[in-house]
Amino acid sequence: MKKALSLVVAIGLFLSITNVYAINNSITIPDKMEPNTIITFDEDLSIQVEDRQPIQLKVGIESNDPIELGIVLSDEEIAELEAKVKKIKEEAKDLPHYKVETVLPTPFPGMKVTYGSDGKISHILNPDGTEVRVPLKTHDYPGVGERAQIGTYEYDGDQKITITSGSVLGEGTFTVFRAGVGGSNDEGRGSSGKILEAGDVATKWEYDNPNHNTPIDARALDTNIFKVVYKNDIGTLPHAVLDIYFWGYNNQFFGYMYDDYLSFPGRYYYEY
């Protein structure tokens, strides 16, 4: 009788644990929230939401700004850039096209998820502020000065990196980071060994790892501001094609004031 009772208790306990696991296992990270939202998963994996004020947008360049911000493109200059984009896309028509599945990590207590000004995920953070690695079903990472095999890589819905025999085109979202925030180390040192500064960027390691200090033509699509930036870091960038380093709180860059959770549509291009 005692053995039978023990067996019933054990089965009940197993089912209880299994049910709890199933409930927890069904909790997922929302792929979109209201712009500028921050969520944190508590001990019970319930979502705690923190709303933030809208990010201030400044379109244009102030002449007294100490940072070289870039160029507001004319219609002719936009047409010239669009011609380059058209050329690389024509070349890529006959190349492989990969749709890569992004698998979001399972939530855990203390996980923080930030959403950019477009409402999409910008960063997934551990309790200590470091970036949570987002696994991708893909290939080995290329070394410095290398890229993935030629072709177009599409991930996270609308992020796209096209690699041809002599050029790279990234289309999608630009995010931002600074020392100790957004996956960067506390010192703000990039993969190049350089202490990063305004104008430095991180590319997506899985597909695009150009040589350090490679100049990259970058354009914010909503403000039409063009800037030459420099690759001096790499990152996982699960929800972006380019990550732009901190440019100060009182300056504009690409027409924006800095905010840790800023994101905006952009496009970059370089030849190799």
C-alpha cells in the first residue's frame, strides 16, 4: 500500500514538474512592442514593462556641432546611390538566396529586452547588461577580412546582406551601442583593439567581417543623411545589419540624437 501511494505521489510530482516546465517553455520573447519599450522577465517569467519617452529626432546638420555628421543627400546623389544598389542587386540575381531562421533565446529570470524606435527588438541582455547570444542556423563565422559565401542572406524578417564577388550591401536596421551597453565591453574596445569613437561601427559577424578600419558608405533612409563610417568591431546583430558606436548625448548623427535604444532604417555599401 505504501509503495502504491509512493508511486502515485511520485507520478503526481512528475506531472506537476512537467506541467510547470511546459508552461515556462511556452513563454517567448515578443518580437515587437510599442516603440522604446523595455521589458524584463521576473522570477516567475512574467513580463514587466517599462515605457520610455519617444526619441527626439533632429533632421539636418547644425553647423556648430563638433562632430562631422555627414551629408544631407540631394536628389541627384540619392539617384547615384540607388544606381549602385540596383547594380549589386542585378549581379545578385543569379547568386544563392538564403533565408536564415532566427531562433530567439528562451526567457530566463532577469533577462531584459529592449525595443527600438521602430518597435522591433534591438538588444536582448543578461542581468549584468551583456548581450545574450542569439543562435542562428548558419555557417561558421568568417575571419577578419572575410565574408560568407557570395549570395544574399535574409534574416529576422527584413534584414538583408548581399555579398557579390567584389561588394557588400546591407539593408535593414541600424542600431546603436556604447561602452558597457548593447553588448560592448566596459572599456569600449572593439574587435580591432581600438578604443571606439564616433564614426566606428560593428558589422554582423556571421556574414560580413571586413578588415578593421574599412570605410563603409552608410545612409539613414528616413533622413537621407549619408556618412562614411569605419568597421572596428563585430557583433551578432540578430536584428540589424549595422551597429553604430556612441557619438555623444549632445550631438546629432545621421540626423538623430543618441539614445541607447535608438534604431532606424538604413543601408550600407562597400567594395573589397
